[in-house]
Amino acid sequence: MSRLRPSRRSAVAPFMAMETLRDARRLERAGRRIIHMELGEPGAPVPRLARAAAEAALASGRLGYGEAMGEAALRARIARHYQTRYGVEVPPDRVIVTTGSSGAFMLTLLAAFDPGARIAVTAPGYPAYANLLSSLGLEAAPLPVDAATRFAPTAAILEAAHREKPLDGALLMSPANPTGAMIDAGELARICAYCEAAGIVFISDEIYHGLEYAVPAETALRFSKSAIVVNSFSKYYAMTGWRLGWLVAPEELMRPLERLQQSLAICAPTISQHAALAVFDATDELEENRAAYARNRALLMARLPQMGLDRFAPPDGAFYIYADVSAFTGDSMAFCRRMLAEAGVAATPGLDFDPQRGATKARFSYAGSEAEVAEGVARLAAWLPQARL
């Protein structure tokens, strides 16, 4: 008999968006046409300049290991991005290129915290946060957010949580997944100031920057020299499968981050770094993508209320609608399974993002093509009248 037993740290909750994708792919292999509104994956192709740079790198035949911290040219280009977009000076030696934002979070949590540390995350929030924290022996401290704060965390909420039981860190996203809510600049400044005063390590997840529809998102680096900022080439830059991200960290963490990167990843994918260096110059194409997401957003905001889904978080940014489906169900898991099986529309149940309150919520991604999102809306309009459980 095998003595192998799964570790306790591997007993994390499933990532329902990915499980929904798995189920949708099974239906597609069986011949069904499925409309994908479950994943936060851009429907737009990788920008032409990025593809051309990758092809040139392949043609050179030289794609060996790179430096653990990332290619010097890319680190410098990321630093320049902060100057041109935000007017913030970032030295290139405070930038590390990572294997997606997932790699950035892994490095950051290992470098900044010891086992047992308590890290505040919003509820609803990105499910991989809690799973990653749990697997590393860290504790996720939920910060419930709702319509009272437009689904965005505040310094006051953070302070109340810290008073109740001390926090070691806070990991907050703006624009947010699954809600699309943004922390406004003034509140972000207050959060940064409170974290510095209270000795809380603040990690700002900025992977949806560039995907805003009214007010531009602000970086935490404007307000704090001790904040750790994570970003990615997956969302605005439409390079999900290239698995490339970056983080900006205080100087005292750079050497620990480098040592961890050397052992955990050696380096981020070399070919992806060549493509990423070029993608910063693909602004016209990237802004065309954002305009398409904005049209998808407008379509959903107009049509969902007509279908009875008239309560949702304000989608300030990203490409999600987090909708209240309580008029149809008290079981979002069963609701989304039926939607997939009967309407051929894949969406993510709210329980993925909020185990306590997500049974009456569902997330609809509008990152796909305009034609696909329009077809998804038409299918929902035909199916919802018979969907009440």
C-alpha cells in the first residue's frame, strides 16, 4: 500500500473559474458551442509587435537562461512606464520580472512574511489569494466589502480589522476581481499612510491597470515608498499564456526576492521577456482592445437589468460584472452549472470569490470578443425566464 498522502497545505479550495473552464471544454469536445464568460482572459490576440519580437527571438536561436531579476532592458522599460504613465520615479533595480503575477505573489509572500502571519484580503476577492496564503502557512483575514463602499476597501475597514486582531499585511487589488471596483486615489493614499503607521506590509495588486473606463487607476507607489506593487502582462497587454509579470519592491526586499527567484524559477521565460519589451509600444492596438471591452461593458450594463439582473458592483475597471442573482437562485454553484448545461454560457459562481456571501452572486467576464459577448447576452436573455430555482 502506498504511503503517499497529500499534504495538508495542498488542501486548498478549487478555483471554480478554472473548473468551469474544464467543464466547458468537455462540452466543446462533445460538439457544443460554449460562450466563455468565466475567465478573465482577453479575447484579443497578442499585439502584433509582441509577436514579431518573439518571432525574431526564436529566429536568433538564443533563448537560454536569463538573469534571475529579469532582462535589464525590460526592467528599465518597466521603470520608465511608471514615469510616463504615473509620473513616479522607480529605479530599475527595484523591479523584478516574474513568472506571471502568480510568481510575483509567491515571491512576495515568502520574502515578506513568516508562517502564521495574517494578511488582509477583501471578500469578495480573488480566490487564489486565500489559497496561496493557506498553502504557505499564512492566514487570510477577510475584509468584507459591499455597496456601502462601492465594493472597495477603505483605510477605516482596514483599521477596524487590525484593531480586532493585528494584521501583518494587506493584499488589495484595484481595479478588483471579481467586482471591477476601484480604490480612488484619496482612499489609496489613506490606506498607504495607515499601513505605514501601523507597520502593515501593503501589497498593491495592480494587474488590471490600463483597463479603466472613467477615471485612471493610481499606483500605490505614488503614496508609499514601502508598498509592494504587483503587475502583469496578462490583462491590459493580452499576454496571458506568456506567463509574465513584475513586481516593484522596497530596496531591503530585493536581495531576498532575488535569492528566492533563483531557486523557485531561475528566471522568467526568456521569449516572453522579448515580447514584453515590444508590447509597451503597441499602445494603439491595446487601446483598441480597451475600447472593445468598454463596448462589451456598456452592453452588459444596459441588458442585464432588463433580464432581472439589476444589482451589480460598479464595474469601474477590469472586465467583470459581479451580479446579484438572488432573484433566480440561492445556489450560485447550481445556477452556473445549469447555465452552462442549458444555455451554453460559462460564468463563475460567486462562491469562488466569497464563500460566506457568494451563493447569490455570479461573475460574468466581458473580456471576450464583441461578437461572443453579444451572443452570450442573447442566450442569457432567452434562458433566464426559465432559470428560477
